[in-house]
Amino acid sequence: MGQKKNLMIGGAVVVLIVVFVSVAIIFNAREWSVFNPQSNEQQRFEAASKAAEEKENIGETGGSADELRNYLDTEPPKVQADQARLKLAAAYLNQQQPDRAIAEYELIGTDNPETKLAVLHGLALAYTDKGDKAKAIEQYRQAIEFMKAQDDQKHAMRIKIDESYIRQLGGQTNE
């Protein structure tokens, strides 16, 4: 009888260990894309981004834009869509298509400060490429004001660079 009791206790311990291991696996599985659609979406974005980069590296600038456009056609979540649009707008700038770049930049959400700054600088470049100096200067000025409002020193050099671009475009700076 004592031996049966020991076997039952041993069996119960094994069952408990199996249960604990299973629970641990399930909780860790949340990081897996099957349980985490956000992670899966990020993987899809990264795959489209990588494919676009590879096409860009071999000189297929149109192909890189196509990869990102195809990804956007799947209506991804806003964060990934904004990331893809930033890359797509940059690809359009590389293809000397400032109007298409401007259209993409205007669709990007600017909730994130770094994204907002990237959009303002991208628009400034696109308007410069388009030959619209007044709008380019306005975007640089908005970027400078935004960076100054951040109240930190990390943007000091970028502000000087933007002021230099404004002068090159024939505008006045507020130094």
C-alpha cells in the first residue's frame, strides 16, 4: 500500500510539472505570431521592407515602391502603415517623383514625434525637388519650431542644418 501511495504521489508530481510547463509554454507562446497578430503584422512589414530594400540595392527603384505599395494594399495597422509610407515616400523621392512622395507623406500620422519630424523633413525635400521653394522653406520652419518646442539639445545640430537649407533656398531664418 505504501508503494502504491508513493507511485500516486509521484504521478501527481509529474502531472503538476506537466501542467506548469504547459502553462509556461502558453504564456511564452504569446510572443509567437500565432498568438500575437501584432507580432505577425510586424513580421509582414519587415518582410515587405526587406524585399523593397533588396530591389533598391539592385537598382530596381520601381520594384521597391511596388513591394511597399502591395503591403499597404493589405490595409495593415496604422503603425506599420505609417512605417511603410515613410519608406514608400523615400522611394518616390529616389525615383524623382516628388508629387507621389508628398501624397504619401500627407497620409502619415504624426502622433509620434520622430515620425512627425521625418514627415516634415521629407516634405521639405519633396517640395525642394519639385521646385516649390516657398513650401520647402515652410516645412523646414515647421520642423525647426517643432524641434525647439521639444526643449532638449539633441536637435541643436539639426536645427542649424535646417536653417542652412532655408538660407540656401533663399529664405530668412529667425536666428
